[in-house]
Amino acid sequence: MSMSETKEQTEQNESVEEVEDQAADEAQATDQYSDLDNEELRELLVGREQVIEQMQEEIAEIKDARLRAKAELENYRKRVKRERSQVYETAKANALEEFLDINDDLRRTLKAAEDLEVNDTFMDGVLNIANKFENVLGKYDVERIDEAGIPFNVDFHDAMMRQKPEDDEVGSDVVLDVIENGYRMGDRTIRHAKVIVSE
């Protein structure tokens, strides 16, 4: 007998044994219930169905709890990401705010120098520094709040005083003059503009 035939014979014997074992298990299970009458079998079946229902309810609860835990974890991740972004934006705004006064001083220097005889080389240097400041602010989307003639807005303006406008056509609560520039970064106001508002 060849080796392949021997192997095939062994596999057939194992298959026969498995079938016989399965038949024996089924016979034993049948014998277990053979002494019970119909009423007892019905009660046993109802009891098993109740156990199955209870297990299905427990499985559903576990699935529900798992889904809730997953949703809570996702919400936690989103909240942490949002908080991290807010902390970053706040830190960036605070860091930039330190430079705003310097930028304003440079702009005032340039404006004052227009009426004076100042060395051109010196003025070019100051202008170059002021432009670099503007580029840095632009890089971080910082915009100046310095427009007059627009409606007063508490989100952007800080009213220092109210006065009657020279032009009678100007209505109430209009920005007449900007005393100190304000700045905003995106939706966030870093510094409110100090303004004079019409009565």
C-alpha cells in the first residue's frame, strides 16, 4: 500500500469516527429528554427561550454600552482637540499683543517724520522695520481696526468719548475718529480700537 493510500485510509477512518461520535452525542441528548412528557418538554423549552431572550437583552445592553462608550470617547477627542486649538489661538494672540504697541509706535514715528527733515537712510530703516512688522501680523491673519465713519460695534470698538458730529448728516453711534488702532485675528478681537463716537 502506498503512502498516499495509507493517508487517505487514515482520513476516512477519522471521518467515520467523527460521524459516530456525533451520532452518539445526539443519541445521548435524545435519551436525556426521553423520560419527559410533553408538558415538561414545553416548560423546558419555554425556560430555554426565556434564557435566550435574557441573553439577547444582555447582548443588546452590552452593544449599547459599547456604542455609548465609543461615542463618549469620540466626543472627548473632539473636545480635547478643540481645547488644544483654543489654547494655541489664545497663546498666539497673547504673544502678538505684546508687539502691537511697538507696531503702533513705528507707524506714529513714520507719520510724525513726514513733517520733519529726517535722514532718508534712517527713515528707510524705520520703514523697513515697520513693513516687517506688518508682514508678521499679516502672516498670522491679524487685521488692523482703524476705520472711521462706520457704525460703532462693541465687538471691535471701545468708546472713549461721545461728541456731536460736525456733519449733521452723520447719525448717532458712528465712529468719528480712531484714537488708538485695534486689532483682530480671525473672529477674535485682540485689542479693541479706542474711538470717538457720535452722539
